[in-house]
Amino acid sequence: MSRYNLGSIRPEHRGYEIVVGWDSTLGNFFGEVRRPRDNPFDLGGEVMVSVARLRASASYHNLNREFQEVVKAISDYAIIDANLRTALWADSKREGFGLRSSKGR
């Protein structure tokens, strides 16, 4: 699993937790935006955007489309530049999908 923390592109979103990544167990790219906690005892803050696009098949076309949906959902809050896009794709190729990528299977 990979996870990247991103900085906000808008001053009004400073302090938001913005993450994207690849979850090999579920076989999906994901992204999430959380507003800062108002109460220090609140465990996580309010979720503003949460997107996880499952890979329905092993086809490149479906995975690329789902990747673009995650990028679009996060784009109002952070920039996913070419280097990060490349890193996410490399993560998905290196880690594979679910149990099929486990050693000895």
C-alpha cells in the first residue's frame, strides 16, 4: 500500500489532511480529504471528499479511468503533478492486486 500526503492549493483549506495512494489488497487507487478537527479528542475530522475506485478488471483502460476519477476528486484541494502520477502508477504495478501479488500463491 502506498500513501502520499499532499499540501493544499487554497488558503482556506490549510490544515486539511489530503491523501492519495494505491491499496494493493483492495486493488484500488484512493483519495481522501479531511477537514481539521475542531476538538482535539475527535479522531479524524470531518471527511470532505472520500473516493476509492475499485479495479473491476485487469484491463489498463479501466484502471486508467478509475485513476483519473481519483485525481479529479482531489483536484479541488491539491495538485497531483506528473511525478506523483508516475509514482502512483509505479506503486500499482510493483504491488499488484490483492492475493494474486502475494509470494507463494
